[in-house]
Amino acid sequence: GPKVLQIPSHQIIDMGQMVTLNCDPVSNHLYFYWYKQILGQQMEFLVNFYNGKVMEKSKLFKDQFSVERPDGSYFTLKIQPTALEDSAVYFCASSSGAYAEQFFGPGTRLTVL
Amino acid sequence: QQKVQQSPESLIVPEGGMASLNCTSSDRNVDYFWWYRQHSGKSPKMLMSIFSNGEKEEGRFTVHLNKASLHTSLHIRDSQPSDSALYLCAAADTNAYKVIFGKGTHLHVLP
């Protein structure tokens, strides 16, 4: 089936540093999402990106967070600066439509020390 | 306040049994529901979506939706140990730009 790739699978950084998480969505998909999950528990919505714009974001999407997908390349989540509470698994997802199935990547485990 | 509430938090059923999972939204603007399954250490995969009142069946899985009460349920018959996973209910309003997940139900199917 369709696959979403995420790079890297693990990232360890010091608090205050910048980190960029990369997502390679399904090729013909138009909607892109980032989610945060801590300890295999609740999947928390961060942001929805469509047509080059943030369509919706949650309170968890702090000012230190930003997303972009320049020229159809990777869909990225940048955190600058990072904080201890940013440690989590970040999942990227993509879908062909707003109501369509979201396909999730394998996640990037971010550890902020 | 949790906008998508799932119950029970944890469920144990014997192999071959029926598992019933519940999900309710407290947001009256919700129009769309999905059920995802996440095995430990893996990413979620959609099981079923339901957007209209009534019932939908795919193999051993059946979902119900009551839009008036914003309640959906997932039923798994002839449960298998491989069904052991975290089951996530997701909901969105008409725009569907923001998809809210519940905390999930941990299903354990005992061989």
C-alpha cells in the first residue's frame, strides 16, 4: 500500500537546539499532517498543511514550531528552539482528501536532553 | 476537556470473542469519524471510516454511528491475538482540517 517515509527514525538533541523532522508523503496526496504521541498514548494533532498553507493548528503547535513543503520536496516540521517537553514520537501523515484515510509514517522519536 | 472520549480504556477478551469499543464526541460540530488501529511500536492504520448514521461492516469489523448522540462503536467478532493493539477513534468537523484523536482503547486478546 501507499507509504509515508520519515527521516530520521531517531533524533537526540540538546535543549535549545533546532531540529528538523522530514516527511516524504504519498506522492499524489494533497493534505499533510503532523501529530505528537507520548509513550504510545494519545495521538495529539499538531497541524494540517494544504496547498502550501497551514489550514489548522492546535495549541500544541507553539510559536517555536513551523512547517513547510518547498517545491514538492519533503514536508518538514522544524522546532526552534527545542524544549524538554518536546520529547515524543512525531508522526507525519498524508491523505488524498480532507475526509480520506490518512496514511501515517513510522514516526520520528525525538529526545530532547 | 477531552473532545473525543473512548471507553473502556482497556479491554480483555478471549480469542474468538467479541470486542466492543466506544467513542463519543463532545463537539457538536463533528461530522466524520474514523477508527484506527496501532500495534505497539508501530504507526496507526485506518480500519474503517463512517460518516452516515447506521452500520458498516468489513469482514470481522463492524462500526455503528449515531450522529444525534455523536457516538460511534467498533465491534470485532471472532477476535484474534493479532487484534491486540491500541484502537484510536478520530473525529473531525465539516472542514476536516483538524482531526482529533481519543486516548484510545487498549485491546488484549488472550489465546
